[in-house]
Amino acid sequence: MLSITVKGNAHKVNHFLYELSQLMELKLIPEEVEVTDAEEREVTCDVQHQPASKLSVVRLQEQDCSGCEIAIPMLDLVCAELEDGKYVLTGRCYDLFS
């Protein structure tokens, strides 16, 4: 496990930690939060590196849950949440038989 400390403008610190939390390989565990004034913030986090397999399977289902499912194997999948419940998935997909 690693430990990092981020100190600076509160808005930039929050943005940096948010971007780190979007990485699937990292799990942030905030420990200490120190606010020196309204604009400055210092955060210490433990970071667990959880390397993922290069191959991930994305499963898509119909909303009415009729049992229809599409499975798409993807390499180097990156998943980012734009808003609550809205995600962007990117990666490489290949067809073995093409």
C-alpha cells in the first residue's frame, strides 16, 4: 500500500482526487483532511494498487430485464462516470475470426 499527501488549492485538490478515484486500478482510502483556510486543503490518502486483467467483459442488458444480454470482451477497458448512472467506456475490441 502507498500513502500520498496532496496539498494546495481546495478546488484543485478535489479535482485531482476525483480523477485519481476514476482509475480502476487504484482504490483511494482518505485518512486525514486538514483545511488551513477556505481556499487551502491538505489530504492524506492510502492508495491500494489493484492491477486489473487486460481483458474485461462489458455486459449490456435490456432495461425490461427480459434476459437478453450482450457480452463484449474488451482489452484495456477504461470506465469513467460522467454523471450519476451515465458512463463512458473505452477500450479495444477484436474479433478472433475476422
